[in-house]
Amino acid sequence: MADDIIDFLRAARDMSGSDLHLTVGAPPAARVDGKLNPLGEEDLTAPQCKELIYAVLTETQRAQLEDEWELDFALQAKDIGRFRGNCHFCRGNVEAAFRYIPEEIPELSDLGHGDAVAKFCGRHQGLVLVTGMTGAGKTTTLAAMAKKISEERSCVIVSIEDPVEYIFEHKYGLVKQREIGSDTHSFPAALRSALRQDPDVILVSEMRDLETIRIAVTAAETGHLVISTLHTIDAPKALDRMIDVFPPEQQAQITSQLSNCLIGIVSQHLLKRQDAPGRVMASEIMVSNYAIQGVIRDRKFEQILSLMQIGASDGMHTLDDSLTHLLINGHISLQDALANCRHPDAMNAQYQALLRKQQK
């Protein structure tokens, strides 16, 4: 058993792990390429787990954890790197997960994004959403977009994060990073304040509630580029979630606002590579053209997928398009492609036809 949590964090990083898990009744474990790898054989006891976690918390953070039973925070470990931590109670015991944050912010192209996402960064007004499940790389895409904007435009970027993960440098543009809990009390309060800070671009690490969504959409309508994330798997579900959080009598208004200000939605999934170590991103891009605006206004979200399938000229593609590309180029397995696509039979038939063509 390592002496302290720093040893576990270093071990997870050295294994190229994305996360470290500290759980009572199991050894510490690092998630590497999507799979959990135990760091030793000895199970953590409840006192050991609590001691390891409390060692990296301030007195204020400990009090907040014990009062609210969960805590999000950022941790800078000397000579190791930066981590996003989440502490929580589980059956009365304190447990935690730590997400490693690379020091270098990647380029959009290195993540697997194409011209459509780069073009979103060039817009000066409107709303861009990055969606996906936990661990899909949404924060990294947000950071890469902010990096591109700050390198290319003389602008002020205000980011509101919980917690601050990637650390930005001032480039051609200025970046003001505000953390919930230490720099501001809440997303809505920070968003209201941001509108008085002469921002050109506002980053919101996650839109969690009605008031945050309302202010973000209003900011996007009134001359700001707003980029945020949602925990949904695709564009229709993202729109559903944003609208359904409002009471019925307000849903027509927010639907109209979204149809006018939405620039596009980037949905992403991370899959295990079969041609190299690591993971690769499968994405889905919706660009808000006239047709998309119309179906949003009429709330006919079931038509969005069909419009994306014929919207390649506007930069759109579906998840199945992305998975097919990754499969044909040998980056992912057929099993993973079929497990994540919308239409497994069609994808399998297309792949088998390609194999037969190659064998001729």
C-alpha cells in the first residue's frame, strides 16, 4: 500500500490513467483506456480511505463535504499535475474519484474534430453546446475551443467552471477563469456578473438548471458567443432537456429563443482504439441551418437526424457516419461500432459489403 494519495495519483498518471478511484473495500484503481486497473492488492478500509482523501482537502472543503455530502474541487499535485476531484459519501464512508487533467490543452484537430467545430469558434454571437456522457471529453473540447479563440481573436473570454480544470494562458485574447465556490457562489450569479465584464465569449462548464440556461440563452441572443456542455447523448435529447427544465407556460418562449440563437451541437463518445493504445472520439455534428431552425421552432426534434444525414454540405454528420469512418479505417472494432451506433443492421451490412469489395 502506498504511503499517501500522492503515490496513487502518480501511479495513475504514469499508467496514462484518466481517473483514480478510492473506494472502501477495494484496492485503489486507475482507469486506463476505459478499464479499471487495481493499484495493489490490499483493500482500503474506511479509515484509510477517509485519511487519504482528507489529506488533500482544506478545512473549508472538509466542512463543505461533511455538510453537503459531496464536493467538487481541483487539486494541483506538485511534480504530478492537475486533477479534478469529486468526494462523496457511500454507505456512510468517504470515497473519491480524481480525473487527471493534462497540462497541455490539445488542438481541436488532435481530438478528432473537423472544420465544422473550428467554424463554430469563428462565430461572434450565439450558442454552441458540447454534449456527451461523463468521461466523453466535453471539458477538453471546450478548452480546445477556448484556446483556438484566444489565439485568433482579440477578445475577452470569461469562463465559469466547477471546478477550474485546464489553466489557460492569455494569448491574443484575455481569459478570465472563475471557479464556483471560490470566485463566485453559483453559475447564475457568475453569468449575470459576466455580462458586466465586457465579455466577447462566455464559457459555462455545465448548464445544470433553469436559471443558468435562461441567462446563457439570453447572453447568446444579445451579442455574445456562449459555449457550454450538457450531459446528453445527442442533439435532440440536448434540446429536449433544455426545454423541459422550464415550466410548460415558458417552453414556447425558450424554444423560440433556441431556434434563433443556437449555432450548433457537438455530441461525442470515446471508444477504445483497436489499432493503438488509447481511445478515439466518435462525434456527431448538428449545424443550425434554416431547416434545423424550423424543426426546433416547431419542436419536431424527431426530424433532426434526417436533416443531419443530408446536411453534409453544412458540415453535419451523424454518429453512425463517424463510427463507420473509424471502423473502415481500422481505428475501432466492429463490436464497438455496432454497440454504439443507432442502426446496427445497416452498419453491419455496409461494413460486410466493403469487406467483400476489398476481397475482390
